[in-house]
Amino acid sequence: MNFTAKNTETLLKIMHARRDVRGNSFSDKIIEKEKLEFILEAALCAPSVGYSQPWEFVLIDDRDIKQNIHKNFQAENEKAQKIFKERPLYQTLKLEGILEAPLNIAVLYTPQESPVLGMTSMDKMGEYSVVCAIENMWLMARTLDIGMGWVSILNEEAVLKELRVPQPKKLIAYLCLGYVKKFAEEPELKRLQWEREKKLKSLLHLNRYGAD
């Protein structure tokens, strides 16, 4: 299969348009089954070390479960607020959309019982594979005008217990998905100047780190 320069431009536009969507942006419109299948199919297209495909997905639309996950977030966020007490902006940020998003997805990593090709030296490669799947989901969701947010201010063990996930599976991401009222023109933390945008030139090294 060959692709055109137009395809390349479109892909880059989708990447630039991807946003981490929070609860104040979600609408209550339910995601259609066929569109959810597109998003999950995109995950399955991701590369995985040793073709291990070590991902699993828990789809969550139960209000009580969402409430319990949200309580988990609140407890962890209180700890984070103390860490960032010198940055008042943190207190004003809406950092999740657990209750507002019609659908939550817990993305799991399943460790393999036997040796995996490509993981004999770097044992995190399986988890990195799952992250690739998540990025695929994010980009596909954006093409469908569906927003996605990644909630990382959570106690992993408590989430796994709430979802009755057996050991030794790990939680890689807790995602909030839904249609949005409007996608932001630029990332919120960039707009609020939480951090400065890094330029490509400052991130490049030739042959050895720091070499001119």
C-alpha cells in the first residue's frame, strides 16, 4: 500500500490536533458501537514487542464504579496539591473527566509467562507496547471527533481492586472517552504556560549525547 503526500499531511494534522480532554469539555452523547470498535481496532494495530500483544481493555460505563474511581482520584489529587503548593495554578486545573465522560477504559498490561522475543534485556518493552496502543486509540478517537483524556493521578492498586483485575496484570492507563463540545486550539497546559514548549532543535544529538 502506497500513501500520498496528502496522507502524510493529514496524519501530521491529526497528531497536532490531539488533545488531553478533561471533564469540562465532554458532552453526554454516547459513543456509537461502530466508532468504539474503530478506536479499539486502532489499538490492536499497534506494534508490540515479540508480537506479544500484551494489552487488555476494561470498558466502564457503570456510574457506581466511576464514582469509586473518582474518589480514588480525589484522594491522590489531595497529595499532589501538597506537592505543587508553590504553584497555585495547580489548584485551578480540571485534571480528569471520570464522571463526565460517557465511557472510561482501563488499559491493562498482561505479563507473559514465557520469555518474549525482544524483552530479554529490556523488561519494560511489554508495557511500552501497550502505550503504543493507547496512542493509536487517541489518534483514531480524534479523527472521529471523540475526545480522550488520560488520568494518571490514581492509585493503581485501588483501581485494579475496584475492577477486580487479577494479578499479575498491571494498569497502564485509565482513559476517559466521549464527544466534546469543542476541541481546544492548543494544549491547555501550553496555553496556561505550565511548561514551555520544547523545540526540536534543542532535543537533537548527533552520534553521542551532547556532541556538537
